[in-house]
Amino acid sequence: MLRFCGVAFCRGYAPHGVVSPLRRPYSSASTPGSSQEDLAKAPLHAKIRASPYVTGKAENIVISSDDQRKQTANTESCFKKLADLIIDAGAKSIPGETSDETRERVTLL
């Protein structure tokens, strides 16, 4: 997933640009709209574009995280949110119901 995404980091800044140990750093993962075709299959694109992480006309996906005090944990959280977004889009786009033809074929076995 790293080849589709760019990762940016920011340390926690207090007012006036002073680095504060009390503020949490955040990580941000972004993927351009053009790489979404490689990131997920075509049936999922509409659901992914409808997510709150998609920005403007360029349809870039930007996910930020400042849950932890560690930069690597925030980065992992960003990628987990991106993976959850794709999995959720797949669950909503692909029906989980068995077709009648498949049911008949199984009963004949």
C-alpha cells in the first residue's frame, strides 16, 4: 500500500511555532485520485469516493491520525483506516447474498 500513498508527519506545535511535548504529533497518509484504480477494483470506486476522507475535485484520499504520541503508531493507524475504508466499501458494494441459480446448483449436488 505504500507505493500508492504518501506519508507526511508533523510534530505537535503550540502557538507561535514552539514545539510542545504536550501536543501530540500527527501522521497523514494521502493517495492521489489517479492511483485509486490501482488501490481498489472498479466496483469499489464509487463507495470510496463517497467517503469523508476524499477531498475536492482531485478526489485525493487524505487520512490523518493523532491518536498516539508515537509517529509510527499514528502512521499505522492511518493505514488501518485506509484498509478499513476499502474493506467497508467492498462489504457495501458486493452483495453477500446467494443467487437462486447457485442455491439450485448446491441443492442438486
